[in-house]
Amino acid sequence: MSNFMNAIQSLETSISQTEEFQKLKGAVEIVRNDEQARTIFTQFRDAQLLLQQKQMQGEELQEDEFIHLQKTAQLAQQNPKIMAMLEAEMALSRLIDEVNRSLIKPIQSLYDGL
């Protein structure tokens, strides 16, 4: 088990040293240091979390909640700092998806030929 945990720690370190991670880290700092961008992003994230929570509970958004979500999304999309951060996040997410695909290969191979 310790070899497995060492491999996980090594992967964690490797990910944090990738260009994708470093770009996201820089983009997050830029948003964090811009009060307006930080406020818009916080409102956008809170609206998204509310939407996810309601979806998980099988509830629908109220009209005012939907309008708020649309407005916050529009403001976020109009802010170049937020968009750069979201694009960097997506690039890192693609890298993590590749890692996940590699991690599940041994499991998938168990089912080959069934």
C-alpha cells in the first residue's frame, strides 16, 4: 500500500508541475487580485452550486433564480480574466481526464473478452 500511496503523491506533484496547472494557478491569482472579477466569479459559482443542488434534489429553479443564473453567467463570460481562468481550468480538466482513462485501463482489461 505504501508504494501505491507514493505513486499517488508522485502523481499529485507531477500534476502541480504541469503547464496546465501553472496556467490555472496564475489565472486564479489574477481573478483573486481583481475585486470586480472575484465578486462576479463568486456570484457565478454560487449560482452554479445552487443549480446543481436543486438538480440533485429533483427541484427546478424558480424564475428569479434562473434569471440570476443567466445574468451571472453573462457577466462572467464578458470578463476576460474569468474566461481565461475557466479556459485554463478546462485544459487542466482534459489532462486529468487523460490520467483517469489511464488509471482505469487495468479495470477495463479485466472485462475484455467477456
